[in-house]
Amino acid sequence: MLGLMQEWPLLCHKLIDNAARQHGEREIVSRSIEGPIVRTTYAEIHRRALRVAERLERDGFGLGDRIATLAWNTARHIEAWYGIMGVGAIYHTLNPRLFPEQIVWIMNNAEDKAIFVDLTFMPLLEKIAGAVKSLKQVIVLTDKAHMPQTVLPNVVAYEEWLGEADGAFTWKAFDENTAAGMCYTSGTTGDPKGVLYSHRSNVLHAMIAAMPDAMGLSSRDTILPVVPMFHANAWGLGQSAPMIGAKLVMPGCKMDGASIYELLDTEKVTFSAAVPTVWLMLLQHLEETGKQLPYLKKVVIGGSSCPRAITTKFQDNYDVEVIHAWGMT
């Protein structure tokens, strides 16, 4: 005998559906690559993710296709992420800090068919795209007004591309063990290795990460994921936040102490996550300026071993709880 409650598979697009339905007006704030702060909502991210999925399907992409992203943490990256998963394709978040030849190797190994790319990384992509034989389309995460001149073939500005879809799309249905995304290790021993996430594993990780004995997140939080989406799904925050309906603040490409402090302060961020280097820059900025952290309650530090001095300063000087995390990408 089978139960009759919640008879649906654990698919990632259920998370953004939930956010739009239960927390539709909750803000997502991004420092855009073009410069200005952009404010949107979960409802709008959901609508635009449906348009991404519609456009990808119209362009011939679908179940099992690998779609790369070479982008910072922004609202556009989030909606592209969910659109990719919602059509049954697999997002492949590329690490721009790797050597160009490593990125080429990774893209060829993954057989990426399309890529969403931020303006910052256009020069890098122009150097390497010709060596990626599977690549069919380049979608630049900007609008027509900011679209750069480029020698790349099959290039389109994201906003114009998205404008050709109305969002009248139904998420694709498939088994919850279907691959949703992939990240590659940095190749510390030999070539980088691909880590493949399923829809089921992403949903369960998002749920577990939000629990009290992990990150302890709730809809009352304002979350700043400084950790990039190419680093183990931003430690699950791009999925945990819409699951619980927390406000998201996306830092874009500015990771210096002053820029991070500005977002922490103006957006009243209560929770953030980053590698030790970022927190060191923030603490130096605070010491130089004498500023405080009146809203920040908790930070997660991972990616490498954290010096005890960073933990001590957060906890003793600013009354911020520190969680030192370790995981396996």
C-alpha cells in the first residue's frame, strides 16, 4: 500500500514554484554587472525562469543537455539556473578562476552545448570558445544597450533573447534522480573531476542545509551568498533560500570588504557565507573604518581552513556566530 500525500517527485523547479506562490513579493537584490543595484522578487524570478526554459526548448535544448554558466551571483544567474533545470537540462557552473586550458578541458569533457556568460568574462570566453567543439550558442547576461562587440558566433543578448518568450511554459516532468547540475573540482590531483547533482539530492540538501543544526535559516532571514554558485551550488543557498522564502542579496562581481559591508548594512543582512579571504577583507575594512555589524547574526566559513583569528573577531568583536563548514565538491 502506498501513501497518497504529496505524490510528486523532488524536482528543483518545485523550490522556485514554492517561493513564487508563498513568498512572491519577497525581494531579491542584486548588484548588477552593469553597475546599479537591481531589485526584483521571487514571483518575477519565477516568471523569467519559465521564459528561460521556453527559449531553451525553442532553441533545441532539452533533457540531459549540459548548459554552462560563466557568471557571478546575480538574479539573472538564478533565473537562468532554474530555467535550465526546468527544461530538464543540466546547469554546469564554470569556475572562472581556473586556468583557461582547464576551462576548455572541463567544457569539452561536459560537452556543453550553450553558455550563459556575464560581461566580465567575455574576453575569456572569446579566447577559449573556439576550442569547445560542442558549443552552439552564447547568451550574454545583459541587454542590447550594454551588449559588447564580439567575434563569437551565435551570440545573443539575454534580455532580447528572453523578450521573445512569453513564459507560457509548463516545467518538464522527469524522474527526481535526473541530473540537475554539475560542478568540477579544481583538479588538485590530475584533471578536474565532475560532480553531478540530481534534482533529488539538491532538494534534500537545500532542506537539510536550512535546518537548525546546519545553517539555521528561516523566512525571516536576509541571506547574502558571497560564495559563488560555481562552488557547490553556493553551498545550497540558491536552493535553500527559495525553499524557505528568505530575502536574497546577490553581490555580483564586487567582493572587496567595502562592497560586502555596503550590502550587509544597507540590506540588513542577517546571514552570509563566504571563504576566509572574503571575511578577512571585510574584517580589515571594519577595523579601518570603525564600523559595526548590527544586523548580521551568523556567517558560514568554508572552502579552506579558517584562521582562528577570523572566528574570534567575528564572535568577540561583532557578536556574530561562526559556522565553519566542510564539504565535498
